[in-house]
Amino acid sequence: MENALATKTNVSNDGLTYTFNLRKNDHWSNGKPVTAQDFVYSWRRTANPKTAANYAYLFAGIKNFSAIQKGRMSPNTLGVSAPSKDKLVVTLDRPVPYFKLLLAFPTFFPEQQSAVEKYGKQYGHNSQDVSNNGPFKVAGWNGTNNTWQLKKNPNYWDKKHVHLSAINFQVVKSPSTGLNLYNQNKLDVTPLTGTQVANYKNNKAFTKFEGGSMMYLQLNEKRDKALRNVKIRQALSQIVNKQALATKVLRDGSTAPKGFVSTNLSRNPKTKADFATDAYVKSGVTYDPSNAKKLWAQGMKEVGQKKLTLTLLSDDTDQAKTTTQYLQDQFTKLPGLSVNIDNVPYKNRLARSSNGNFDLVVSQWGADFADPINFLSLQETKNPTNNGKWSNAEFDKLTNASQTTDANDQQKRYEDLVSAEKILMKDQGVIPLYQPSTTELWRPNVHGYVWNPAGMSRGYKDIYLTK
């Protein structure tokens, strides 16, 4: 983590007050200075329920945010103030140990009030009706076109370290077209999918980025009595060969999961071990068909059923269809189990998931910030994203402690989250399927690109070219 607009940060001993000293030499793309008041305006706007900001929930913990979201208090009471042009003070109502990590997420970026008010409903819908203050500004985007540019921002505070004058973006809907354009030297970067990964993984231009996301199966315990049985859930997990799914079926650079929280996201404060390694529970992700059948027989006996029919819900993309067909094939190895597949458009899948209209659903989570709680909180009893309605009191107690009593004790908090992940995996609250990877070809003369496993994953500022 490094400073951007802040030059210095002070945190109170109780972890409730953050004071940021801001740079005095940063300007918006229209030349006006960026001030602390821009942050105050932007955050109040995001917290206002009328704005309906999708990621406003990340403000949880900032003083009065919850009451503002419920309409009980004015957005002007949010715990953020600007004592001067270059000083920003944030007040929390509880310690948020990962607060600094959150600040790298776009929801916390400043907005220029005059620009928002000038452009009204058109604000941000194209490259003209917006104000930028980063290393680049958007050019040539009308909101729907397939080509646009990032142009160097002459008003950016650190422009001397921005080496590119422009970056050209082009939407290519066919992976094979993208690869052909790359091989014709018409693109410097292109994504790879499926068999392309296998064919190019030994190429010197091949680049793979891991971490920060997980594909997993939610099991609807509210709708299906059988799925409330832990042995049945474990059987469904252990009959699936996740290694084969990643490396032989998808073949796109995906990897088998170690647990629900992805690898390369968070590390042990003392030992620097990967969280996924510390929290690993073999039974939660292993492939053990003989044990799966034993667990299945025991579970079905306990629920008093000899046959079970489940519908597997997922997206209608080629990758999703490949995954569901493989899962169906694996699941039907359990005696008496029939699985129907329902592949629907992404928005339909989301709606049905949140409405509980499924038996099994393939879900994906990408981390907003690099902390295990961003995954684990999804499975808390009252979390609206817990569509399968798995519930465990000890799990809830641990995740709650990590955000309250243990919030200011870095190691104790980490151990709370490790214990919570172990409970989730031992009880098979979800079934991790595979960890997606981003696989791309990068021209070898392009350097300085930064990839992050969470939040704003792509960093273009430091890119430079060699001959």
C-alpha cells in the first residue's frame, strides 16, 4: 500500500479517528484543485440512500452511515469532515481494521461537486460529462462504443512518473479475434480463454494473475430439507474433482481451491503465510468419491429419503455451461440423485439467487478489498448475500469478534478469521469449486503494469515501453 492523494495519515489509539493530510498540488482535469471538501461531498453523496450506490455498503463503520441509509439521519451527519482544504478527518463508530484498504476502492474516490451538478443525470455516462483527477483521463467514450482512450492527465500531481501519453482500448468480443490481432502486432495485450491458455502457457508473453475471486456452490438449506444435512453437503463436495475441473475441463488457468477465501489475498501478520494455507481444511475441498458415497448413504438415511432431485442454477455463458455439465456428471455418481441444469442470463441468475429460487447455484465472489472478512462476511447468518441460508452461531461469533472486540488486535483478529473459515469448511456451508485466474498475453516490451487481487485490479500508471 502506498500514498496517493494523502501525504500523511494519523490514526487514533482507539482506531476510530483517521486524519489525512492531502497533497496541495493535485488538480482536476479542468485545472481546479482537489480538496478535502471534494471527499466530504462525494462520500455524503454515496451514503445518501437516494443515490442508490451499489457499493455504499463498504461505508459501513463510518459514523452514522447505517442511520443515514435507513433514512433516520441526514447524509450531512456522516462521519467525514474537512477542517481545511488539505485536511480530511474520518470518524468511525467502530474500529474497521481494513479501513485503509477500503480507500483504494473507487467508491471512496473524490468527486468534483461542480462537475456532478453541471452534468446532472449525464454525469459519468461518457468521457465528456465527467471530471478526472488520476494519472489519465478518459477520451472518446460515448457510453456504448467499443473503442476509447486513456490520455495522460496534465494536471495530475505525479505526472512526471506517468510514461505513456495514451492507452488505446478496444473491445474484441471473440477470443480468437483478439489473439489474431495480437499475433498481427495490432494489440499489445489480449486475454486468453480455454484451450488458448493450454496452447500459450509456455510462451514468454504469457502472464497469469491469481487471487481475489472464487467460484463456489451455494446450497439452499431453507428450501431443501436434505441440504440441511451436513453429510449430504459433504458428499456433494467430495464427489466433485475440483482439480480436474480446473485443469482438465476448464483448462483456462483456473486452479483448485484451498477453501472459500482465495489464495494470494491476505497473509498472517506474524508468519506471512497465506490465509488460505493457514485456514485449509482438507475435507472441505478434497475429492474422495468412496467417502462421498458413504456420507451420502448415511445422510440420506438420516433424512429418510432414497431419492433426491435437485436443480443446478448457473449463468448461460459457455464456461458456465461447461461447469454445470461437469458438475451434473459428477453429482449423478451419488445413488438416487438426479440433477437438472438451468443455465440462465446473469441478471436472471442473480435475481433467482437472491429470491431463494434455486436448489444449488454456482456463484462468484470477487474481493472488494484484500481482507478475508470480505469473503467470510458473505456467510454470516444475516448477510443478504447468504442465499443458501447456512447458519452457524460460532462462525457468526468469530466474524463479529474480528470486527469488534478483536478489531484492534491484528493477530487475534486474523486467528478469529482462520477459525471461522475452518468452521465453514468443516460444516460445508458452501462448496468451493475453482479459483479463476486472469490469463493474458503481454508484449514483452511492456513493463510496469500492476495487478492487484482485490478492488481496483489494474494499475496502468507506471507502465513504460522498451524497444
